[in-house]
Amino acid sequence: MDEKKKRNRHVALIVLILLLGIANGKRLQDRSAHIKRYAEMPTAVAAETKAAETTAAAGEESTAATLPEQDADAARVIDFAALKAKNPDVVAWLYVPGTDVNYPILYREADNEYYLRRDIDGREGSYDGVFLDGDDAPDFSTLQNLMYGHHMKNGTMFTPLVNFKKKSFFEAHRRVYLYTPEHTYILKPLAALYTDAGEDKRRIEFSDRREFNAYVDQMTKGCEFRDLPAEGVDKLFSFVTCSYEFNDARTILYCYEVDAAGNPVKPAAIEKQP
């Protein structure tokens, strides 16, 4: 190769490195701005506030020594009045410790298209919306509560959830928090896996507890390190994002509710569908 070709190739390589650096810098800048935007939303009142209210409600005889150790994340208080003033479609707030997943959950009945490309401000062309399936109940009383978020190249939205497919990450991150105006759900990861986007993944109606348990087993058995309680789970909380193992693949993180001590919430009876 002559000297001129060597120089041209060297220059091209330098240009490519610079372009990649600019692209990565832009991606990091976008990610930082994205995280900052949600961090500045009117979401959290000091955890101590709720802890103090809980203690007071328990009565004067209660003391710090007799109360269980406070879970600061479970004690977090979300300002839903402010969030609903911003957008009445907000039904919950999702937080996954150890990740950047810290977002409002949006909902429009029977409509899974609106927030697919809109954010909490309703801006079209944005992929910043995390939403509850429009066929689910907005109070999370459905037997399977499906929430969707995009898999973004800059690492935001539901991108961190794909890490739960790794056993080491799954075992190191054992809590997910879903806050609603009425209740704080302490969730425990059950299984994480990639799968197809078939309609069976969205099933929400079951004739009895046996049928539901069989469904949970079927949906999660592809995860070799799943954590399925012997007594079953009360409901499924399923977090869905795009995956790239094959065309139109999905990653799903399945979770179930536990109490403050980490014990599975006792499964309730399932009312037969009319």
C-alpha cells in the first residue's frame, strides 16, 4: 500500500473515531437530561414523613423498638395530586432500585397506541411513555398487570430491565416498587426471559386459581433461575420491553407482591368470569 493510501485510511479512521465519540457523547447527554427530567418531577415526599405517620397511627404505646425496620423505598410518598394535575392519565409510579427505572405509569382504557409514542406531557414522537395495558384495570386489580416501556439505545426507559435475564443481576436486585394513590406494592422478581410477542402473553382472565397457576408456570418456566413460591402468587406484575434475540422478540420481567417481611402475599380466590 502506498503512502497516500495509508494516510487516507489513517484520516478515515480518525474521522470514524471522532464520529463515534460524538454519537456516544450525545447519547450520554440525552440519557443524563432524561434522568434529570424525571428526577425533578413532583414525586417524592421525604420517606420519614410516611414513617412518622405510620408510627403515629399505630398509637402512643408503639415504640421504635417494637416497629419493624423501615423500608425507606416502601415508605416513599408520591405526590399524585401534582402528577395528575400534570396528566390525569398517571395511575402509578414505578421504581426499580439499582437501575434508572423511576417513572410514572400512564393508562388509557382500551388504548395501547397513544403512549407508545408519547410522553407524560402528551408530546408526539416521544418514546418516554411507560404505560399500563389498556385492557387492565387502572387500580391493578387485574390478575396480570402488564406495563410497557421502550428499549432505548441510550439506556433509558425499560432498557435496564433486560439485565434481569442475567442470573447474577436477578439475584442482586430483589425488589421492585409500584406506588399507587391507594397502595404501595412491594414486588419481588419471579422470572425474566425473552419470548415472542404472542397474545397469550397478555392474558388477564382465568376461571380459577388452578388455571392461573398453570399459566404462571407456563409463562415463567423458560427462566432457569425463576423464584416461584410453592403456594403460588396472588397476581402477576409483568414489565415488557422489546428484545433482539429474534424478530419481534420481547423481554418480560415477571414479579409478584410480597409483604414488608418479604413473604408472598396470600393468593386470593378468583371469582369466576360471567
